[in-house]
Amino acid sequence: MFERVLATTSISAITTIVARALLNGILGDLRLVVLLIALLGITVVVASIIGLRLHPILGLVLGTLTILLLADAVPGQSIAGRLSSGMAEIFQKIGLPIVFASMVGGCLLDSGAATRIVQSIVGLFGAGRIAPALSISGFLMAVPVYFDTVFYLLLPLAKAVAKDRPSQYLMSVMAIIVGATMAHSLVPPTPGPLLVANRLGISIGTMMLGGTIVGGIASTFGFWYGKWCSNQFKLGLPNDPSSTDELASEIPRRGLPPLWLSLLPLLVPLGMIAAAETFVGGKTMERSVFWQCVGDPVFALLAAAILAFILMRRVASQATTQIVLSKAVSDAGVILLLTCAGGGFGVALNQLGVGSAIVEQFPSFRTSTGLLFMAFATTALIRAAQGSATVAMTTTVEIIRPLMDQVELAYHPIYIALAIGCGSKLFAWMNDSGFWQVASMTGMSTSQTLKTFSAALTLMGIVGFTVVLFGAFLLPFRS
């Protein structure tokens, strides 16, 4: 009911604003018209998803069409053509990496390799320090696997802890959340940071390193907040028919693969990209054909997918392996369409000239520091409006990208990418699917989920952005 009222109020307010904007447009204030067309497009997306309960892909397409219809037409290209070309541009950049990464994630889960990695980390820390082990496991597994799957994989361990130590249940849940969510927005090959790095011309290796550092620091603060929550709030184990054997039921009959083989699909692509950056460096096209392939994310993730296939075949039949890969490709299709729809929406905003209109309306953003704040705040606002961190990132990067040519950056572009990733953590509330997943699977009430999940993500986003600001000033690494 609240979401419908919010959507109705937004539409009513935007109608009034647009009417004023048209008058201002007649008077010559085109900047305001551009901003309000963009605001109208965002409102259509929010109203479609929250008010009409449409699938986010449909909402994003409707918002994109709204902007394209109201903006000046491109000569020789139809509205439908511009919509398709915007989405195709994003697919061309990240399509295959997302599919390969999904294959790797699916094989890691169903082969038992993910379970082996988690068990090894838990064993390293010991049973008495299960929370930090879960946090590190969540961060590591969220690099090739999406947050919802990581949460489903690790939650049985949190429930197992609660059987013996009920007071540690909330702390264990929070440990999973703070680890997995930061990697989801900062470390490729998850779709958001992968696309942001690609669009800003940042190497995948650099993005992975920067995302791991900033995400690790932010997750540490989130972990401390989780400890505070554990002392302040009481959360009992929900009445769930599933037992602690839920994780074990996923283990293949032939036994878990060894740790070295389980880690291979994760370490090989990282090693390939790092080797190309270390031994060759420079721009991709300046490398030999061999090193271009070694350092290209498509080939690196292709190698990882082949290794994951071999890993899966070691513990399962050919028929089972094909089922796992088919499901992984199917899951990747949904994520890819959503990412392309969000990126296409961002391309439409870029063509509209939203970024230039913002800096002209607010000149303080036309500085290196101002651009960081703009990247962070824009992502946070879009995240709060429509709920998806990935969509917020893919939309914002298209607004920010053209502005980077207009501002002489005093730091490496990686800091812009990290600011976008940190901004996507803020204001995760009831329009976020992850919010309801955490609430329903852990037994938290809506109020408890806001105080724990939503507050932790917002805190980590702010801490991460603070780290980015200090890094940009103290270690600019100008490219």
C-alpha cells in the first residue's frame, strides 16, 4: 500500500514539475527541461516497478522509451532502433563475460567446490570464529556468484551455529551480508563493476584490486556494526523444516573436490589478467595477440568456464553437467537482460545530455572532487528509487562517462568506478529483492531488516566512499 501511494504521489508531483519545465523551456532554460525529462523517465521506472508491479526489465524499457520520445530524435534512426542499439551496446561489452561467470558460479555450487572452499575457510578460522569465516567466504564467493545464491549457500551454516549458540545467529547472518554485498558491487566479474570498469576504460585487474581493498575495509566496518546489532537485537532461529544437513544435501555423491581444484576456476582468470598487466601493461591493442587473449576478460573467463566444466565432470555425469550449465546460462540471461536494460536506460540519459545539464546547473560538480560526489550521490539516488544496485551502477556510469572528458581528473578513473560501486549500497529498502530475501529466510521482521540489512549496507557505502575520497587525494595514481 505504501509503495502504491509513493508511486502515485511521485507521478502527481512530476506532472506539475514537467508543466513548469515546459514553460521554462519556452523561456529558454533547456537545462532544466533536460533534467526534468530525465526525472520523468526515472519516475516511470519507479512507478512501473513499485506501483504497477511490472518486471524491472519492462519498467526500464518504458522509462527509456519515455526519454527517447521526449528527447530530440536522432536523424535516420527510429525510437525502437535507438532503444535496441543502446541495449546492444551494453551487451557487446559484457555479454559473454556474464555468461561465462554464471557458468563458473553454477559449477562451483553444484560440484561441491563452493562447499569445499567455505569449509576450508571455516576450518582455518576455527569453530569459535565462524562469523569472520562466513564474512570472508561471502566476499570470496560473491565474486563469481550472485548475492542471492551466496546467501542461500551460506545461511545453513549460520543456522547450524544457532543450534548450539543461539545468541550468535544474527551475528552470523550479518557476517554473510556484509561480505557478499560489497563484493557484488565492487569486484568483477559481477555485472555492475564489470560494466563500470569497461565503460570507464579501467582494466579488470585494477578494478578487482581496488574493489577488494575498498570492499574489504567497508566490510570490516559492516562486520563491527553486525556485532553491535547482535548485542542490541534478539533474533531467534525461525521455525524452518530444513535442517543443518541442507548444505550437505548439495554435495555430490562422489565426494567434494580437493581445495586446489575448487580454487582453480577462481584463480586462473585472476592470474591471466594479472600476468598481462604485470609483464606487458599498456593498452590492450598495444600488446601482442597472445597477451591480448591472456589479458582479455572474455578469454580469462572462458578459461575459467572450461576449468569449471572439468571440475563438474569430475564429480557428476555428462547429463548432470549439461543440466547445471543450461541452468547457469538461463540464470545469466535474466541478469544480462536486466543489466542491458539498465545500461540502455543510462545510454538514453547520456544522449539526452543529463550529465552536462547537471554540471551546468550545479557548477561545483565540474571539478575532480565534485565528480566523485556526483558519481556517489547519483548512484545512491537511483538505487533508492528503483531498488537494483546493478541498474543504479549501469545507469550512473553512462551519465558520468562523458563528463570525465570535460574535467581534468587529479586521480585515476578507478576512483570514479569505486565511488559508483559504493553509492549502489545506500538506501536498500523494501523495493530491493535482496531485502525480502534476507527478511524471509532469516525470520526478521521488516523493521529488523531495515535496522540490520539496510543500515549495514548504507554504512558500508558511506565508509567505502570515504576511503575512496582519501585514496583519491593521498594515492591519486594518475593515469
